[in-house]
Amino acid sequence: MNAVDLTNTEERLLGRILRRQAETIPDVDFLIEDREHYSYGRVNELANSCAAGFAKAGVERGDTVTFFMNSCPDYAFATLGLNKMGGVWVPTNTDYKGTWLRESLEDSRARVLVADADLLPKLETLGEGLPFERILVRGELPAENALGIPLEPLAAFYDLPPVEPNDADLHYGDTASILWTSGTTGRSKGVMQSHNVWVRGASAGAVNAGLRKGDILYNCLPMYQSASWVANIFRAMVSGVPCGLDPVFSASEFWDRCRHYDASMIFTLGAMHIFLWNAPPKPDDAKNPVRVASMIPMPADIEEPFKERFGIEAIFQGYGQSEVTTLTARAPGKTWKPNCLGDVQPGIEARLLDDEDLEVPVGETGELSVRPTEPF
């Protein structure tokens, strides 16, 4: 474990944190995909090559690049490379189709798209007029290009010299990415995430979950979603520990995948842990390496039975969203009311307000209103 000192806010740049880890622990695993291991030093090199590739493709500081990819290490190499040279990544939900997909791609305001080869047919269904000047393809280029947009191999980036970009003019308040909200209240909206938003959330999550030396994180959340980054990839990066990556969640294989990566810290959302709980019990349920689980929301009536069945030391809860990645968290060693999601976190002020923006008394219904108390 090598937690980066982030006391100086100017150090809170995602690319710079990766560089610091590469300088200090170059041979320690950062990302693991099945049996492929990528050390901090290697990820930094690949990110630098991607930064050079995007610059060669005409991407400049502040430009957006859209991502339409399944979860994989290349996703991280490319996004970190973009951040190193001041670019902004905009991940798109791979389950979108039709109007929702087209509008998300158009609203990204990007000239460059990074896409998986096997997702190109979904783009073809949208017809003509996509706003991209070029598409960087992960995987084999198709024999015929039905999109009418130049296709180039993303892998060609890795042949470029891994020269460290000059990040002297970048600022921790710069927008690093734009995440689309889930769209539960209407069309998805783009949330502008600064470098500091990610770093604050990742660092706070590491502390709240009690991350310690020897921990390995496991991510099977989609990388178009905030949680995969703030709770897993970036949390691992600011702490200097490994993170195992799988492209999808599988209830039937979840614990075997945790064993494969020797993962001690996991993060599940929504119904994921309910699927795990409802799966038929196995004799080896508790024989897994998981020490700490963040499971949000975990119903109070099954929290203790879940811990006992799967041999988990602690289950943490909290609340956040793309707009406020870490709003509340339950601190360890404290007794909480059933289904409570914890205390409001440092750097955030929260109030329950009525229709006239006046605070409501305890016991009355109000709208949860949130604002930061620190910059960016």
C-alpha cells in the first residue's frame, strides 16, 4: 500500500497521481484482468502513449472524447491518458440504443469516439450523421466500414513513445470527465466531474472502508458508471493497491472471481448483493478472501446473516450519486439505526428544505439539498 499524500490540492490530478505511484511503486500491480497484470509503471507508460495518440488525433486540452466500450483495462489506459493531457472523457452506457444513444453521443460534443469493435453494429443502426471525425476501435477493424467515418485501431496508440505529458498548467478543478446520470427522472444529464471530485471520493472511500496494506479491490461494475471509478479503480490508485477487473457481474461466478483475484474489498450496488443472497447456499460460501464489502443499499434484516454466510468482517453503507460522489457514509465502530446511510461527509453541507428553501423541523418531510464547503 502506498497512499499518495494529497494535502497539497495541486497534486490532486488523476494523471499526476498515477505518475507518482509509477515513480514510487512501479512494479506493484495496479490493474488485473483475468491473468493479465498491469503494474503502476506499465499503466503509466500506456497512459502516456494514449496521451500522445489523442494529441496526434487532434485532441486538445478541454476537448471531450466519447467512449462506447465494455469494461476493460484499455478503458483506464485511454481515460488516464486523456486526463494527463487535459482532455475530458465521456463514457456512454453500452445498453443505450436508438434515440437515447444518438442523443448521448451528440450531446458529448466530441469529435473523436473510442468504441469496441463488437459495438460498431449498434452504432450502424443509428444511420448517418454521427458527429465524429474518427473512431478509434478496440479490437479488429471490420472488413467493411458501414459508418462512413474513418476507423483507426486504438492499439496503434501503444506503439507511440510513452513521453510524460506536461501537466504544469492543469488544475485540480479542471473537468476530467462527464458522466451521464442514470436517467431515472427523465433524460440522462451530463455531470461535469473535476479531478478533485474523483480524488476526494476515492480517498474518502478508502478511509471509510478501512482499506489497508494487502487489500485487493474487485470491480465488475460497468465503467460508464461513477461507482466503478470512485469505489474501485481510483480508490486503488490513490492507495497504491491492485484492482481486479471483470467486464460484467455474474451472481453465479462472483465469489469464484473474488477468489481468483484474491480480492479482499468489494463494492456492489442495487440488486447485485440481493442476487448473491438469493443464490442457493454452497458449503464454501464463507471460504472467500473478502474482508470488507460496501453494499448499497443493504437491507438491515439481512446484513448480519449476509456477513455470517459469506464470512465478511464488515459491510459498509453510504449514499452518493454522480453529482455528489460521496455524500454520506457509515463510519466503522459505531452503532447505526437500521437502514441508516451514515453521516454527511467532510466538505459537504446538507439540509432538508421546504418549497420556500427553509429548513424543515425534525420529523417533517423536505427536499435533500446539498452544497460543497470546499472548492471544486
